Amino acid sequence: MLLWTRGARKRRRARNFPPDLQEGVQKRKGHARDPFFVFSGGFCSPAFPRRDLPGFSFGTASQLCQGGVLESDGRTRDRIIIPVVFWLLVAGTTRLSEVRKFLSTFGSVFRGVAMTISVEELCMVLEERNGFPLNDRQREVVAHGSGPLLVVAGPGTGKTETLVARCLKLLCCDRVDPRAIIVTTFTEKAARNLEQRIAGHMTSLQERFPCLSDININRLRIGTLHSLANDILQEYRYLPYRNVRLLDEVEARMFIRRHIAYEVRTNWHEIISHFSYLLGHTAGGFSLWDVVRMLEKLFNWIVEYRVDLHRLQGAPEGAYRQLAEAYSFYRDRLEEQGCCDFAHLQQLFLEFLDSPQGQLFLGGNSQTGDPPIACVLVDEYQDTNPIQEEIYFRLASAEPHNLTVVGDDDQAIYRFRGSTVECMVRFSQRCENRWNVRPHEVRLQENYRSDQRIVEWYGWYIQSFNLMQQQGVRLWKPMMVSRQGIRGSYPALGFLEGRNINDLAQQFATFVRSLRDQGTIEDYSQCVLLLRSTKEASRAAGPFVSALRDEGIPVYNPRSKAYSKQPEVREVLGVLVTILNPDGTDLPDHVRDWIQEASRVIDAYPDLRGYVERSRERIRSAEGGEILAEDFLEVVYRILSFPPFLGYRQDPVRDYRLSKLTRLFESFGSICGRRLERDRSQPSVSGSWLRSFCEVLGGYFETYGVDDDEDEEVVCPRGSFPVMTIHQAKGLEFDFVFVGRLGSACAPRGEHRLEAEMAQFRREPPMFAFRPEELALQDDVRLYYVAYSRAKYALILLVTKDQLRRSASETVSFGGEGGVGMRRRFQKL
């Protein structure tokens, strides 16, 4: 064993080094990390300064790895220098090839020592692969060391790629165990996108630097918070979550409809009268599905906003006390039925983190080899809610609190789903209060999407309202700058003006057609029409969609809520009911409509007609109480095996719809039962089951509407013109963006009144309180901000003469100066 130590002995050893290295040793004299060397077949640390010797440039880890040397898993790249120095002393060589040969021969010396790359090398590979450089702010995010980090990223600033680069830095430069990193985002699609980007970049990095080949990104925990919570609770076999069925959104609604809604309407009617504003109309004439919609919002709000139940139970108002009782009843029914909804999944996960098993998860599990949780990265942080915020802070509770959150408070548009922008606005203050640490803040301000004129417009737009400048509404940020490089004298900001909505729709369709005919666009999918609602009704998308179709332009509108109106869906529903209720008695009107449409199909296809007749006869001849089928889906699949449904499978759109219908049947069966029994008093299946099918499933269609399934890999099929909600378009970009249905008044909705009213019962009240009218204005401004920031080359507003005359006090659509101010900034087309 050879040992270098401090003092005279170290200086004597240094005399034997080449001159440049002696200088390096002398410069480090007195340094807290004086060089020492231990060689006993094991470990070497720390490194000498990397200085060039005559005829030899000290190899970095990446250089040596390129020669196939040192594919191991250690901590710092500089640890390679000491073995190089030892080789120089022992063998007297300065050739890099011989150094590599030495390292390869004595590779066992370095086992357990992981090699890293520098941040510069990481960024170099990413930039080569992406074809564009990272800007200074993005590099600042990537290179950030330890501690909390807040990244405020406006539209088109490359926040997703920056988050990916940050994660790769932790893996490749800091060598954090992948299992110690948690990455969450808002949707499953976004999670898959993150995972694919990380995997693609890691492949390139490992090809360039073989020393990184031991990094297994499959060990990363990436997903939505719900999916990660579900996986972790199952992985640790958390007792309250064992043998529990996780209900999706449809199943949760059907569960409330079956087990809770009737009880509430009968025994806790004060809830309905007090919170009727959640449905947009006054009490009276509520259906059970109306009650379901109300209870779903209330129960989710109680969990996600962390309401103190004891305070709610002690409130003087009867409606609040009844709400506490109804919620407790709902929670007990979930437990009895072995079910859990998404809101309570978060609550269970938070409780898990405080349990001994949770502490094992956070602090490291020696039995499974899982390391402690070291880093948490959260995308779309503006769309979190208070319970999610608490979960993230618990996950990053260990020092130095490596919690990175990325988002844009100006794009927080999901309050109606339970999220609140306050989590992002108060993040820095929360870190100080909770950990006594001020997070590092980085603001990405360079836009790589839009024409500079568009960027200036929506930047001015959101700042033109006095309310948006008040404390607690939004974070400070500089004006954004376009780096897109788009140049041209074309009108980037324009508007079409019609006498009325039908005239406007016709102008719009003609303009779109001209873009294609003149070669301005190659395909209609380069454009988009953004609306608050895409229902094909006269007050929503109807006039625009009709005008496009009249011009021969195919329309792609998957969120029109018209799924249950599609012929193939109604035909399957009608054939099924025709079989199960041969006499056709006691059926709601919408179910009779199904049967009427199905009758034409049954008459037209002999094979299907034969199966229907045999099945009906089988039911008529069965004994009362006799089991006809263990699962009604057996009947559904038999129906789908006959023409015309068999032929529908060749059409991708119809195939998607029928696949979705079977999933809806599955959800219904899991809540209301699958078994078909012969009714004891009439020639049909059980009357109670049949009523549930018609009222629960049929009522769901009528109350909520259902959207078509979308291909998550395709924004819009080529050749079609997309019509989207503004929420649907978030995260997307289009060459030409049309925004319609402008000029509407800003009025508080149910979620705004609920948030203002129930704030008194939260365990942690909001730092800043706003009236419902203020919350509504903030949300509308942010919604249009998202719409306007989707455009790359041109933003075109669709307005009628009447809408254009409205002031800022009447509508927020046109900015703080109303329609007059918008007209000055936009060119009439």
C-alpha cells in the first residue's frame, strides 16, 4: 500500500512528480481536501487538479470510457485522475492508450466507483440530439445543485425539455439512483412523453459515454401522482389499501348514484338546497344524477382541499353538518364495498407516508435495496391542489429538500377539476415556512413557438387587468421574448368580423378554405378553432362546424359530447335492451329511442335477427329467478360478433367507439352487478337490474355526455380541421389559431363560490382570499391567455359587431381596453 499524507512527507513525495504536477500539489497545500492516495485493490479519492503533462492530457472519465474502460458505478469523475498518476509513477508512461490498458488490466480496482459526466457534456449531447442549444436560463435549471427549485416557464419556453434535462443531470452528473427520483405530471399522456424523452436521450448518452451504461431508467418512478400512489401502495402492501378496487371517474359517479345519492336526497336535503349553485340552477326538480354531480364536487373538495371535518361538523349551519354526515357515510360505503376513488387514493397515500411503511419508503428499504427518496420533480405544478402539495412536501422532507416544481401560474385553468393556482403562487413562502429555506427561482422567458407580435399581445393581455397585478394572484415575471425567428409582413394578429354568428361562421369557413387553396397551409390540421365548448349546438360550435362542412372541409371534433348520439352506439344499446326486455315495457323515452334505431338493424340482418329471437325466447321460457348469464357482457360480445357490428371493426372510428362502449359496460357491471336473472313476475331479466341499466348507464349518457376516444399519439388526423376546447389545446401549438365565441360576460361559477365559501373549514386557509367574482375573472383571463398563446404564425379572433363593441367591464376576451383596444392591435381580415 502506498500512502500520501500531509506535511513534509507529502512535499517529499511531490518532488518525484513532473514539474506541472508539483505545482498542482503545492497549490493545493492547506486545502480542505489535500490530496491523498490509497491503493490497496479498492478505493481512490479525491483527485488532483486536471493539469496537462508533457505529451499527455489527463483523461476525463468520458475520454477513458470511450476506450471501453471503467464501465462502473461510482461517484465522481475526477477519481480517475489518481490511478492515472499512480500509473505515471510506476510505469513512467504518459500515453493515454497505455493508461487505458492499465485501467482495463486493473479494472477490479475501480469496481463500485461510478463514473459521471459533466453538465457541459450532458448539455452537448442533448443539444446535438435536439438540434438547438439550451439557453442560459435552461442551463441554470439543469445545473442547479441541491435544495428546492421553482421554475416559472411561460408558453413555448421549452419547460418539458428543461425538466427532462434536469432529470438526466441527476442521473448522469450527480449519479442519483433512479429509484430515488420521483417525476410526476398532470396526465398519463404527459408522463409517457416524459418517459420517452428521457429514454431517447439516455440511449444517446450511453452510446457516447459507456460509463453510464449501468443507469437503468426503468427504475425511475414516473407518472401521474395517482398512478404513482397506486403503485407504491401496492408495492408496500399498505394494509388499508389491500384488496381495494380503484374506481375510475365513471365508476365513482355510478357508485355515488347507487349507494349515496338517494340517501342524501331523502335524509340530508339541506345539502341540496344550500349547494344548488353547483348545478347552475335553483333547488327543485333535481334528478338523482343532478345530486350525483353535486356530491362528487363536494366530496372531492373536502378531500383535496383538506377540510377539517370536526370544524365542519361543529358549524352552526345545518347544511354544513349534514355535509359532514353525508361525507362520512360515503367514506364508510367505500370501505364496506372495498372501493377507493382518486381523491381518497391521495389521502391514503398521504397517510401511508406518515406510517412506518411510509418512513421505510422515504428513508430507504434495505430489504428491497431501494434507496431513500432523494429528488422529486413536479411538472405542471400550477394544476396541483392542497393535498397534492402536502404530498410533495412530505416526499421531499429530507434535507436538503430536493423538490423541483415547474409550471406557469398564468396557465392554471383547471380549478373546475379541483386544482388551485395558490399552490404555485405560495411555493416559495411555503418552503420558507416549512423548511426555513428559500427556493432558487428561475424564470424561462424565451419563447420558441410564436411570432414576436403574438408574444407581445398575450403578454400585454394578461397584464392589462388590474386584478391580475394584485398580490397573491400571480408570480412576477419579465416580459417574454420570441426566439422563433419568424419574420414577415403578414398580419400575425387579425380578426374576422360578422354581422351575426351565422355570417361570421361563413366568413370563417371561406377564409380557412382560401388558406388551403392559396397554398398558405398544406393541410387543414395546421389550423385549429378554439372554443369554450365544442358541443355542436347553436350556442357553441354548431354554426362553425356546419359552415366548415358546407365548404367540404372535414371536421375533427372528438369532444362534442355526441358519443351517445352515434348510430353504432345506439344500435348496440337498443339490441341489448330488445333482448333483455322482450315486451319493451316500463322503459324511459331515451331507451325507447335506442330500441327504435336497433329495430332497423335487426330487420336488415338475418343472422342478428335470429340471435335476438332465440335469446328472447330463452328468457320467456326460463323459470323465475333462473340465472341466464353470469355476466351480461357475454350477451354484448355475441351481439358484436354479428353484422353489421362485425363490419364496424374495420372502421377505426367506429371500432374505437364500440371499444369504449364495452368499457362503459364493464364500469356499470362492476358497480351495479353483472349477473342476469329471469324476473319472477314478468318475461324479462330482473326488473331491478334492468332499471339500473336504463337509469344509471342511460342517465349517465344524458347527464354528463361522453366524448369519443382520442388517439393520444395524433393531435388531429391529416386532412381534417380540428375543433377543440381551450382546455383540450393546452400544451399544443398550431400554425393558425382561430378563437371564437368571444365577448361573453364573466360570471362566478359553482367552483368559485364553493372555494370562497368553504375556505373557512380548511386546515390551512389560503394566504390570500378572493371573492367569487375575482376568482372567476382570474380564471377567464388565464383561459384566453392559454388560447392566444397556442398560435405560431397567426392568431385570428372571430367576432360579431356586437361583441366588438363590448368594454372590459363586460368581457375579458379582448383585454383591459375592451373591443376598442383589441381593434387597434389587430388587423381586420
